[in-house]
Amino acid sequence: MKRMSLGTSGLEVPVIAAGCMRINALDEESLEGYINKCMELGINFFEHANIYGDGKCESLFAQAFAKTEFRREDVILQSKCGIVPGVMYDFSKEHIIKSVEDSLKRLNTDYLDVLVLHRPDALMEPEEVAEAFDLLNASGKVRNFGVSNHKPMQIELLKKYVKQDFVTDQLQLSIPFSNMIANGMEVNMLTDGSVDHDGSILDYCRLKDMTIQAWSPFQYGFFEGVFIGSDKYPELNQQLEELAKRYNATPVTIVTAWMLRHPAHVQMIAGTTNLNRLEEIAKGCSINLSREEWYQVYLSAGHILP
């Protein structure tokens, strides 16, 4: 498993993170096997959120982890807060601190390696966020901080008050869902891809040494479905199959290699709990697509070169 620096944190992390949103669908034995498989593959970064499974994913993870041979120091735990499902987003000082304390209890740990603010809160007071971060950092409960689904100016507003570095921005990115790449190439055009939906967040993260954590790397649209094998993307699937044959791999592996080929040094969040799929994803670390192959995949998804 290749490893990388997570932003400016000093943490050395695997280029693949284990996304734990769906682990509540596993029974205890299967979840223990999932953790063991992740660790066997070198995927020791587990990505949580306080809303996953209404909090149960964190609790179930802790219970299963306790039955493995691994220690807390062997893993990197990240969690997110800020969403009150179906009600509001909440970046208040009280909500952030309570969310962290609840996650720590569920995860049966004294600290989070990384805390990520979930989707932007329209009523955010950056001074309150800064106060919460200072308290959590000083107490040792949170060691590093990041954001999710934030634009550059939203991050800059937070940074006016927050002293700690933001080490990551968690963003949706896949081969079809890659406007952050397309708008950087279709500059000064009137094409669909030229519309900048994110404030040049890709370039911003590279400039600020923030790691982009790519969520839903195998999805198209907003949880509309997996593009591998989908009739909506025949050319893309044909291209993936051809490259899979060339590299004695699978399309899943090629998608992983495509993501990791980008010089932004993206960390891919793998949300699967299928152990065979995890192995396929991990194998993508050992394939270095050529520039031409990377572009072939990109164009086969319907993107253009102006």
C-alpha cells in the first residue's frame, strides 16, 4: 500500500482510506473480518462521521476493533460532524464539542486523529469554530482538522480565525463526476464542463497543501449509481475493460489507478465492505497509468478537450 502525507499534518497515511458509512450492514464477525482485511492490505485509515448509521457505525467499529489484535496506535481515525440529518447544519461551538465527545465515546478512544467539518453551515460563525478547535486541540481530543465539501473562500473565512491548519477537504470525485478537473481545462469556453462549481478547489488545495479526500469514487451523479457496468457509460466501460486486460487487472483497479495518477495526490475513500473489492482497489496502487491512458479514460466518460 502506498502512503502519503495528509496535508501538513505530518501524518503518513495510506492512499486508500476505508469509508465506514455502510459498516452497520455487517454482523460482528464480518465487521471484524473487514477490519482485519483492511489492515492486511495496509489500509489503516478509517473514515467515519457522527451521522453514519445514526452513530451506530462508530460504536460497531469500536466493538469489532476491540476483538482484533490491533492497538489504537496502529490505526488513524477520522470523523466528521456538523450535520443534523433532515434538520440543519450546525457548526456552533457547543455542537462541535458535543459531537466530538460523543464520537470519542462511541469509538472508545481518547482522541481523533482528524476531525472534519461536514457540509458548510450557512449560519457558521468562524469565531465559534475557532474556539471549539482550540479547546479540542488543547485537550488532546483532536489532533488535526479538515473540512468537507467546502469552497476556497469558505475555507479562507474559517482560516481568518482558526489557528490550526486544515489538512484535508473531502470532496466528491469520480471519473464522470470530475468538474473540478474539467473546469480547469475548459477555460474561456461556453461548454458544460467550463462552469466552475467549486471555486477552483482543486488548484486551491494544491496551493495550500491540503489533501483532497475523494468520496464516492465509483459513483456518477449524487448517489445515482455505480458507473462500472452501467449502460449510461458504454465508452468508459469499454476503455476500462481494455486497460484492465492490458494490466491484468479489473475495471475497479483501473479506476483506482486513474484517481491516484493525478498529481494532486488524492486520497481515495473506498466505501465498499466487500473484501474482494477491497483487494481490487488496493491493487490500483501498483499501477501507474501513462498520461495518454489517463486522458483516454477521462475522455471516454464524455469529457472534452477544447
